[in-house]
Amino acid sequence: MDAKEARETQDAVRDAQTAYYGHGTAAERWARGSLFFDAKEYATAARVLATLTAEAPEQLAPRLLLARAYYHSAQLSRAELELRAILERWPVEDYAQLMLGRTPERQGRAAEAAPYLRLAAAMAGELPA
């Protein structure tokens, strides 16, 4: 198999995967993404949910679950981007604030995480220690 055939095969596999992850109605993809997430198949859940959030970016629940799937599958830069997009649209989403604090914290960027963690604690009604 030469390089051209190998590239065509890779493209065909990628197209088939994209068709699977994006297959079905939005409700079916939400259910499938949730099932993968619940089964701790976070990377697969992220692939399914990414197609859903691209189609319906105004829906908070799929975007938040996508961010969680990215976080749990150690795709931290993607989780951070998704969380920032969520907070740009829904600044009072306290769980997104918490996750946006935990994501850089997990990467060893504690100073960057601190303001988000403080804000999440305040939004949850926790008193400072």
C-alpha cells in the first residue's frame, strides 16, 4: 500500500467515525453521549457531544457535559476552552466556575485557578476559611 492509499484509508476511517458520532437526532446524540459519559467512556462521550454542541451551542447541558468529558479524559485545554465559552454566555453557572478552577489546578497552575475557585465557593454560599 503506497502513501496515497494509506491516506485514503485513513480518511475513510475518519469519515466513518465522524458519521457515527454525528449520527441521529440531537436527542439521540444527547442520550448516546450521556450513556458514554455514565459508562466512563469520556473520550467517546466528548466526540458525540462535540457534534451536538456544534449544532446547538445555545444549549447549556450538552456543553457542560462536553466540558466534563474533556476534563475526565484529560483533554484539559479543550475543557478550559469549553468552560470559558460557557461562562462567556452563562456567567452565573457556578459549576462551570468550579471546573474552570479545577482545570488549571490539575495542570499545576494553582495561582490561575484560585480566582475561579473563590468565585465558585462564593456562588455556592461557602464561607472563606
